[in-house]
Amino acid sequence: MEYFCYHRDRPGSAALRERLVEEHRAYMDRFAATMIARGPTFDGEIPTGSVHVLDLPDPAAARAFAFDEPGYQAGAYRDVLLRRWRNTLGRTMGDFPGGPAGGDRYLVLGLGSGAPADLEPPAGADLIAYGPLLSDDAAAWLGTAVLLRAADAAGARAVLTPERYAAIEVHRWRFGGRPS
């Protein structure tokens, strides 16, 4: 089962997250084989959160992943968005033909309910990861999560159909993982 996890930073927690970076990386190393995509979000140069998309056995394992994370345990995050997810591209960020460098990258979250929207990846978008956000039993559509390369935030937002969502968030994002 694939899951989308977004730990949103608590304001003023940058120093705490910096102190925990090695613990965070060591924790994530335990999940490397199941990772579809990962990386931090930013407002300018200020970190605002951490995205992890991974394949885990069940909702209990996903909750353990999200809430046992060292930054969460230390109080670095204000909240966690954790949802089932479907990898409509069928690949990992490592398979993205554009690689980790060059261009601006974004996380786009469309939060909604009711009839599913944007189930098919949009043609022409430079997609890194794309898929619906779902309830634990995958019976209900709750939105769409996208990682992509785009010219700007407006171009990133344009991958979703605005009237189908209660809210759309756009965050600058970059490839995560241990530095080479």
C-alpha cells in the first residue's frame, strides 16, 4: 500500500530540525527500499516541511512511520498529513527523467472530497510523482498529491482542476535523501 506523508514544520523549529538531521536520515534509511519520493518543502530558503511517499504494509505501519519519526517525536512539526496514495506514474523519483537538478520543483496538494478529480496525469506536465489521496481503505477520494518541475508556482497549480478542490496548496520542493 502506498502512502503520502507530509510533516509540516512548527514555526521556529528550524534549529531543532537541523540538530536532528542525522537522526532523521538514519530513520529514513530504514525505509529506503520502500521510498517512492521524498524531500523538503520551502518558503524561499526556509524549510517548511518534509514529504515522504512510500510503500508500507498497512495503515498501522504508515502511522508508525509518521509518528515515530525523530522530528515528530521531538516536537518539530505542527501537523502531519498522512493518506493512502496511488502511484499513477508507477515509478520513483529516481526514475524521473529530469533528475534532481535543474528547474524549480513543487509539491501541489489538492484537498477535496466527493467525486474523484484529476485521476489521470495531465499531458505535458513535467511530473515526478502523481496520484490520488485516499482514505485508509482506499474507498474515498480525498484529493491529489503531485510532485513536479514547473516554471513557477502558478504553472504548478495549473496541473489540478481548481473548482474540484476545497483547497490547493503549492510548496517549493526539492529531491531529498542523503547528499551524494
